[in-house]
Amino acid sequence: MNLKYREKENYLVVDLEGEITAANSMKLMEEIKGLTAEGKKNLLINLHGVSYVDSTGLGLMVAIHDAMKKSQGKMALMGINRPEIQNLFKITQLSRFFKIYDDENIAMGDFC
């Protein structure tokens, strides 16, 4: 799993690449907590480069969402372009739980 981030005006974009699994979820959570501890209240996670998400990865997304909400922040997802990952979010009904955007420009206008 690779993580890159970009700071924008009033939010942070986290670009993920690779697989989100039990093997790397805790490290990913720690990295994201470290980034958001610096004061950004809005978090946009870009899953465009993600090839696989397991159940622990889904749990990680929910945990990040809850942590952002507790700190009066917001979190959304974007770039879920792989059909199997889209289906995973639909089957688990997490597509109703998260705000999910196709691209950053749309998210910027609505989410942030």
C-alpha cells in the first residue's frame, strides 16, 4: 500500500495505491491519523489506485470516518473505479454510508 497526500485549501486528499488489507490497515490508520492531527478537518480519500479491499479495509474506512466525525471533521471517498470494489461497497451498503464522488472537482464543490 502506498499513500501520498496533497493539501488543499480546506481539506486533505489522500491518494492510495495497492491493496487495503488486514496486513496494512493499522499502519494506514496511523498514517492518516498523523496527517489529520495537523488540523485538516476535511478528508478526501482517493481510491483510484486501489486494486483490492478486504473486510478489514472496509472496517478501516468506517473507523477513519468515525474518527473524523468525532473531531468535527468530514470524510468522503472518490475514484472507486474498479467494479469489484464498487460492488463491495454496494453489497455491504456502505455506498449509502459514505459520500462517494467520481472525481475531485465534484467533491470540492459539494463536500468541502
